[in-house]
Amino acid sequence: MTPVTLLRGGQVADGTGAPLLDADVLIADGKIAGIGHFPEGDADVVVDCTGLIVAPGFIDIHTHSDLTRFAYPECESRVLQGITTEVIGNCGLSPAPIRGNPDDVRAIIGPVDIVADVKVSWNSVSEYFAALDATPAATNVAPLVGHGTIVLAAQTRVGLDPHHDDDRRATMVAELHEALAAGAWGLSLGLMYSPGELSPVDELTELARSVAQHNALLSMHMRAYDSDGLADAVTEALQIAETSGARLQISHFRSIRDDDGSALDAAIALVENANGDVQADAYPYLAGHTTMLQLLPTELRALPVAEIAQRIADAPAAVAEMLESAAGFPPEAITVAKASANPLAVSRTLADLVADSGHESWGSLAVELLSANDLNVDVIIVGTRPVDALRVLQHPLVSVASDGLALSLTHDANLPHPRSIGTFPRSFDELSRAGMTTVEIVHKMTAKPAARLGFSDRGVLAVGACADVTVFDASTVADRATYASPLEAPQGIAHVFVNGVRVVRDGRHTHELPGHVLRRRTA
């Protein structure tokens, strides 16, 4: 049994947006036992919260800790910024179900598979959840199932013969129902990633109908975020949601290469006037982190990895030219984040690498990196205007989310994005400077994403709720991670409790691992 803990003397931001309340918070048996004023003798442990905000633990509705949680169960990059619950399985990239060779799945979920030592020991979604259960960790996780993984599972079971398309679709629906029955909180789409990228709209709508039937969440990484394609991508997402009746969460809502912000204007207007239940999430950074394959044109990047590799082997110059013409970013905006066979390239831009090499173009250098690393190269790409990142984050339909991973402070398998450890402190700092109140910001980080998932006992501070609590200094909270030094712990996060157990004390990890796998209850 955990000790009865009294958080004494702080200001309570309960997550609902209600005004700050001068009150103590009493924690017992993993629950909020009281909010008010209590004598110190009521508790085994008293934590002085004078001058601090006592809030629900931050809920990160968009993360990719699906495999890194096994390697780094202390989840330092998560809890040190106040996150207590992570939603995994996003962007169509979940590590289950597996109906064939696990290596085939790992090939399509490369952006989340950054620690080679993690062993895949499961097939079904239920078995994956059981593996998470068997690995004590610091945060709670709420899993989604990925559309791309379901597509691969169906292709493995039925084959690619177009004459079997009806069977393949039926198999995908069956896989989805099995995942939702196992406790997944919804389906994620990654419409810029193979093999889900070429899925027709009617197929996506059919799956979304199943999501709606379960009253689960449809999370969508859209087909495009650039100024040329953003409006069409939002329109497609809204049509799928409206036709199916699914609750839609647009992932990392942003615009890139949007010189005057007009593309974002149009996208926001579409979302605001949508028919149905549509919201979004966003992070405060100007750069994204993805696989280099995303720089290729759709017709090439949507192919199976083996076919892309063969195209590169047969015609490297042609692929290099396609890459340069399709990418839309200058080489100085693209930094190599992972290239196991070329460690000296990591943390350097393609422009710098070309200048130091004998390559005639950055495209030929990029193709060489892809070939040397079995196409498994990650990049950080700067493409969003500061004013646009902020106005998305401020929008009332948007929750704060990191798009990051659970990592240790000593992780060195790749160059991670600073969003993995800095998103919530950075968001608080930027939103506060922009004039948003503490209670408004806390709502975007807690009760708002909790309601999106359908949590009934997390995201708010109320008697009987689970005791996920983040205590922070609103006057000093800020991120310290940079693209060059991306795992610097933030400042201002004093204490973090997960299920009533303190995982962060005075800004340091306590090595406690009280996190749970949260399964959605089905009727």
C-alpha cells in the first residue's frame, strides 16, 4: 500500500478550466482522497507545494513509445516534463497485430523502432498488451491500433491478388474489431506511410465505420501538411469522419512551406465548420521528425520497402532526382537524425554533408545514405513558421501533444527530436507568454485529451479520480532541450505522481515504475 500523501499549500488547477483554488490535495490508495484543507497528521508524507501549481498529470495524446517503453521503462523523457499517460500506436504505426515475419512489421514502423535490442515476442494485439503489462514502467499507456499494421496483417493472411480484395478488406475489419475488443482506444491512420498510404477512401471509411460503432477514436496523420496539399488532406479527413460518424483527431495539425499562412487559414476554417466531432493536436516546434522516405514522391514511397530498395539499386541517379524534385525542402533544412551505418552523418544537415563530400547533389548523397542503411534513415526537417505553430497551439480545438517517445537521458541510438522531452514545458511557456491563463493551458494538457479518449477517471483532479498529478512552477517552467542537445531535462516540473506513486521528486526521477496499461472497456 502506498503512503497517504498530502500536497500542501499549492494552487489547484483541476483540469476543467475552473479558476485556481488555494487547497491541499490528499492522495491515498492511488486515488485523490480529498481536495480542501487537511492537518498534516492525516498523511504519512507531506509535500510542500507553496508557490506551485497542482494539476492533473499531463496526458500526451500522440506519442510513439510503443517499443522504446520496453528499452527505457523509467520513461525519463516523459515524466520529467510532467506526462503521466501516453497514447501510443499513432500514425498507423503499431507493433501489433503481426501475422507473419516480425521483421516485415518492423520495416514499416521504422520511425518508432529506434532501439534494436527490443525483442518482438508477440503476434496479436492482446499479446502485445500483455507484454506491456509484464514490463513495469513509469507512465500509463493507452494504445491505439495502427492502420498500416492492420493492412500488412491482412495482406499477409490473404495476399495481394486484387481478386481477393473483398477478403482482404473483411480481414482488416476483423483485425480492427479484435484490437478494439482487446482494449485498444481506437484506430490510427498514417496516410503518408506505406502500406496505408495507397488505401482508397472507401476502404478507410469502412474501417472508420467500425471505429464509430465502438465509439472509439479515429486518429489521423493526414496525406499532406504542405501549402499545396493541406486543404485537400483536411477535406478528405473530414469526409471520412462525416460519412462514417467517427470521432476524428487530426494528428500534429500544422502547415509547412506555408509562406503567408493562407493554407493554414483554410485548414482551420474547414475544421471549425466541420460536421461531426473533430479536434486536433499539435506541438510547439517548427521542425518535424520522420523517415527520409517521406521525402520521396508518393508513387515511390508507398511501395514495399524491398521494391524501393530495388529501384534505388537499379537507378540511383533517377531516384536522387525524384527525391530532390519531390522533397520541397532545401538541404539546409534537413538534418540526419538516424543512420546507423553512417554515425558521422547524424546531427548534420544534408547541405553540410554535401559540402564535405564528392557528391554533385544532396539527392545523390541522400540516396547513398538510404542504400547504406537499408532505407532506415530518419531526418529532422524545419518547415513551419513560428506564428503558425503558436496559433494552432492556441486554438480551442487543439490539445497539446508531443509526437515523441519514451527515452532515457543517455539514449544515443539516434538524434531524437527535443519534443520527446520538452513539448509540455515549452507549450506552457509559449502559451503563457501569448496571454493564455494557467487553467486554460492545463485544460489543453489534461481534461481535454482525456475527454477525447473517453477516460472517466483521469485528466481532472477530483475526489475518486486516479492520482496522476503534476506539480510545477508556472513562473519558471520551460524546456531546455535543443536540436543539438535534445535530451536536456526541462525546468520547473517539481513533482509527478502516477497512480499515487511519486515518480519525480524535486525534478529528479525516483526510479519508481507504477504505470499501468489502460485498456478501453467494451460493452
